Amino acid sequence: MKLLCGVVLSILYFLGSLGNAHAAITYNLTVITASGDPGPSINDSGQIAIGDRIRSASGTWTTLQVAGGTEEDPGVAAAWAINNLGQVGGMSSLGYQMPSAWQSNGTPIALGEPISARGDAAITDINNNGQMVGFANDNGNGTSLFYGLSIGSFTDYGYSAAYGLNDLGVAVGSAITHADIPANQAVMWTTAGMTLLDTRVTTDENNEIVDYGHSTAYDINNLGQIIGWAEYENGVRATLWENGTMYDLGALESNSASSAFAINEAGIAVGESSGRAVSFKDGQVLDLNMLVDPAALGDWTLTSATDINEQGWIVGTMSNGQLFLLKPISPVPEPATWLMLIIGAFIAARGKRITSA
């Protein structure tokens, strides 16, 4: 036992160098020849929605059909989100933009009375129950859209847009929430109505608003963790809202900007910082370019990570205009795991020597 304790103590210095490191995951990189705004989304089966198409996990493509399109004028479609049923939310256009949705085979889903916009309009997220959120902008006024949801009454002041939705029917986005605050701020919608997430409002002695925060929430998981961006004294940063508290998730460089676009149930968020695709977890910002084989990446850069699924597969955009798909290979063991492995190996070796004796 004394010898075992000595061995354990002797390796603590080695483990100490790992103690503060998040278990970095390395990835296999697949480059997908496709493009489209606002970037790819992925479901838990590995289906990817991008532009006017759905890519299966095996690499076959399905085209999204535009309702009312003809052979002469097929219209334009753009995917924003895909759920685990393969249903897609996005926008379509036949001279004007419309929030639109599709089944996994590319056929349109009827959304009821058509909503058109002189600006832009889209379904931005669709959950695994087929419920949807989005926005429609018309002459500078923005309206959040909700399909199949029970959202309590709320008041905005000329603008609101919903971007994310979980399976519990909780939506997030941004809105102008006060007549004296002409800025978008991160909000959440539930059956109780709209709740302001970014509560950074400063008033003077006359209770007049003199300062306020700028922010947007993009996604929410089923644990209620919300991610997006917010403006701080040191710039725009990826932000997490959790249990009523707002956290700056950091950036690759102290003076650089960052934003988070998606979060999975493990609490891993993905986004971008300094023009590079990143992940956010446990207080660390990881450059995904550093976690793939440089030979596979070549001279290109992973510029933005736009979605992550429950397998940890990440999709996003590259500097060559193409898409990337990252699949985890293996994590580096945590320090506690290293400790158990080394102790186990020592005990096994010691037992072998005793048996041999």
C-alpha cells in the first residue's frame, strides 16, 4: 500500500498539468460541397439542412419544393433548421419571402394563412414535436412567429424575432421591450408571455433609463440553457443565460468578439470567434481548427460552427465557401480517468509479479 501511495503521489505532478484542461475532443473532418445562408443545421440522425436541400447521413440529397412553384418559376427555398423527424423550417420566395416548412421528403407543410414580408421572413427553428418559431419583417417592423405553441400575451415596441425553440415549447430570441430602449434585447417566450433575459438597465435619480444592454438569444436546450450574444464593455461576446444568471462565455482572444449559435443537451455550445469556428464548454473557448487533422483542413479555415447534435457532430461553414461536418473521434481522458487507469495498471502489474513469485 505504501508503494501504491508513492506511485500515486509521483504522478500527481503529471496530472496537475491536465487538471485545468477541458477534455479536448478531436474530430474527423468531412467537407461538403454545398452553400447557403444562414448556414447548415443538423439533427441527431445526421441529416443536414442547407440551402434548398436536405442531406441524409449517407450523403444523398433531397430538394425542398416551393409551394406554388412551377417549372418556369420554381421559386427559391432556404433551410434554417431541421428536427429529428427530418422536418425543415426556413423560407421560400416567389417574388416575396414567406416563412416555410417541409417534410423530410421535401414537400411543403401548410402553415395556414400565408405571411409575406417586404423585408425578410423565415421559420428559424422547429422542435421534435413539429412546433415552429420565426419572424417576419415588413417596412422595418419585425414580428415574431409561433406555430403550434401556446405563448402568453406580450407587448413589443415595433420589433421581435424568435430564433430558438426547445421540445418543451419555450422559445427565445430578441425584442424591443421598452419604449425608452431602442435596442434589441434577449428574451424568452413561454405560456406566461415574454420575459426579458438581459436585465442590464441603468436608471438615474429620476428613474430615467440612461444605459441598457444589447443582446440576442439564438438557442435553448431542454435543460433551459440559453445561448446567443451580448454586448459588454470589452465588446460583443458569446453569452449563456442559465437559472436567471448571464455569463460571458469568452472569446479566442481577450479583445475579440464571439457569438454562440447552438447548444446541445450536454451543454456544449458552438459558434464563432475571430473568424474561426469554436465550441464553448466549462469556461473554455476551443478553436475547432486545432482539433482536426491539418492535412485534411489544408489551407482552409473552419470559420463558423452553426449547429451541434446530441452525438456531438458539428456543422458549419469554411473559408472556401463550403460546409464542414465534424464527428468526434475520442476525448482526452480527464485527470481522474488517468488516475484510475494508472492505478489499475500498477495493481495489475504488481499482482502479476506476486503470482510469478
